[in-house]
Amino acid sequence: IAVTLGASTVFLLAIVRLGQYVAEQSAEPALPWLVALTGVAFTAAAVAAMRSVRRMDELERHMHAEAMAFAFLCSVLIIATYTFMKVAGLEAPPVDVLLPAMMSCWAVGVLLAFRRYR
């Protein structure tokens, strides 16, 4: 679990930094290719995650399923709150915080499941 959380943290930080770079270099002619690279990175991460799940035993799969359910529900709450804040004309946090918040929800879900079953 520590390796998974560590790899997810590194991936998240790399994507955030890449997003900052893209925002700073908006006039760069190679920018569309760089943006496409993020899609490739997300696809590679999804493939790696699915391979990792296939190698897990039944208990680990159950723990990750609970973590994903927790993360999904937290993400729905975050996005609904964000949407209602926008509709109400309130100051909402920037969209940039949604992905880190969703990944953080998954990490909390993994830690809760790990604590529950170990």
C-alpha cells in the first residue's frame, strides 16, 4: 500500500507541475503535444493501476474496492458542493484542486480500509 500511495503522490505532483508549466508557457508551439502527453500519462497510470489490481489477493481487492467506493462518494460530494457554490455565485476553489482532492479521498479510503482489515 505504501508503494501505491507513494507512486500516486509522485504522479499527482508531476501532473500538477506539468499543468503549471503549461499555464506558464501558453505561447509555446509544442504545447498541444505536451498537453497530449498528459493524456498518455493518465492512460499509463490507469493501465498500471489495473495490472496492480489483477495481482492483488482477494482481501487487497476488497480493500481497494472499499477505498474506491469511499473516493467516489467523496468526489461526488466535492463536485456537487463545487457546483452549488458556482451556481450560488459564491467563491469556489479553483478547478485545479479537484484532482488532488479526489486522489486524497482515495488515499484516505485505502488507509481506512487497511486499518479496518489489518
